[in-house]
Amino acid sequence: MESRTVKAPAKINLTLDVQHKRADGFHEVEMVMTTVDLADRVELKKRKDSRITVRSDNGFLPVDKTNLAYQAASVLQQTYAPEMGVDIYIEKKIPVSAGLAGGSTDAAAVLRGLNDLWHLGLSTGTLADHGAVIGSDVPFCVYGKTAVARGRGEKLTFLPAPPPCWVVLAKPAAGVSTKSIYQRLQLETMKHPDTDGMIRSIERGDFSGICRRLENVMEEATFALEPEVEVIKRRLQQYGAEGVVMSGSGPTVFALSRSQSRAERLYNGLKGFMDNVHVVRMLG
Ligand code: ATP
């Protein structure tokens, strides 16, 4: 049977701001996001019947309708191709519940891959619109690249790629509930990231400016709930990282470095006392 293999890269937040709670209960956010070369591999195989199945090498991942990859296939099937079916296999490389949009990027990969496998001929914009129904980060993942995301995260303004650099990703064992972080945010009094400054730094290709402006309003609440996350951030700073911040709602912390040898030093430093550390390139 016909098949496609699609790469599903992780995202990181260079900034994350929460502006206010809206009347519909969602928070209005403003985030500068980019893409890194840590990716799941998503395999799509056409079926003779119209079933959608999900399997993964990660035993902890749900393989039922709650899997975002399943939901992506289901939305395209229901809208355009009720007779089509697919077997989805996810080789998981992105840590789960890490603030790296692992589920959203799998869903985006399924949207792109099935558009091709099922010969749907949909534009990237239409795929992103379907993605927004599955999750706020899915539209960004459909495009990849670097963008400012506003609204719930689905309204995108694209930016040039940041200067090439290494990204050291450290995922602490701690599990942090996004809901409890939101409950702890002091929206009226908290300091907001300099999002415009970050955008200008990216447009100018100013690596130091990008490092200085890395900021995430969810850090403080996460540090209070899980002190281990702050310990990792401080260690990366002590080891000489040019910029360090937590990604998304955490708990992954990442450091940026222009030099490979410094990135390796950060990696080796952390490897001594934690398992889940990766050194990857920023893709932008
Ligand atoms: P985000 O950065 O978008 O907030 P995250 O990186 O923190 O997301 P995910 O790895 O996407 O978190 O996982 C969040 C939840 O989604 C987990 O409880 C997981 O079981 C569920 N989930 C559903 N489908 C997937 C998938 N394909 N990959 C990973 N997690 C998935």
C-alpha cells in the first residue's frame, strides 16, 4: 500500500507572554516561536478500508481518539475523504508533556502527509485552519519556521529565521500542570517579555539581542511548583550559556549557543545528573 514518512519537528518559545483572560475563558497570548531539529517520525500507510489506527514506539502515548495525530486524520477524513483510511505510526523522539508541542507537531505532520497521500490538494493555510480546531499550536507546526503567535496561538505573523545556533534542551523529570501554572499567574502585576525587541533582534540577526530577550511569564510559577526546573536553568547559566529560558508551559529548559564546543560543554555538564538532554540545531 502507498505510504509517506513525515518529519515532525519540535518547537521552542523564545518568548511567551500571557496578556489577559478573554470572555470565552481562553487566555490571549503572544509568543515568538521557532523550530528545532528534534523531530518525531510519522509514518502514514494507506488502508484498504476507512479505519484510522495509531501505533507508537512510546508505550505511554495514547493510541485512541485522544491522540492528536488521530484527530488530524479524522478531521480530514470527515471533511474530504470519508472512504479513506490510514495506519499512523509515530516514532517518538520529542519528550512528551515537555512544552515542545510534541502532540501538535505530530498532528501537523499528519495533516501535511495525508494532504499528499490522499491527494487532497489543500493549501497550507487550509491545513492550518483545520489544525486550529485540534490545538492552538497546530497551525504553527503546520508551517514550522519562526513566527509570532497571537490570539490563542493560532494567529501567526512570520519572521525570518534566527541566526544559526545550537540548542541544548533539558527536560526535567518533574511534571507540571498547565492549569495550575495559569492559576498562579499574576496577570495584573507580572513583568511582560519585550516581544517587540525580540522581533527586532530576529529581524536584525542579532544573536546577543535574542539571548537577552528570552523570557517566559510561566517560569516563576513553574519554579515555585517545581524548584528542580529553576536549578537546571541556573546550572546552564553557570556553565556559560549565552541565553536560557523555559519553553512553553515547561518543564523543558533550553539554552542557546553559537559555538558547538560550548553547546557540548553544557550538554556534558547536565548529562552528569539528568537523562533527558539533547543538543540540536535551530531550524527556524
Ligand atoms: P505544548 O507545548 O503544545 O503545550 P507539550 O509539549 O507540553 O505541548 P505534548 O507532548 O503535546 O505536550 O503532550 C501533551 C498531552 O497530549 C499528553 O498528555 C499526551 O498524552 C497527549 N497527546 C496526544 N497525542 C499526542 C502525541 N501524538 N504526542 C504526544 N502527546 C500526545
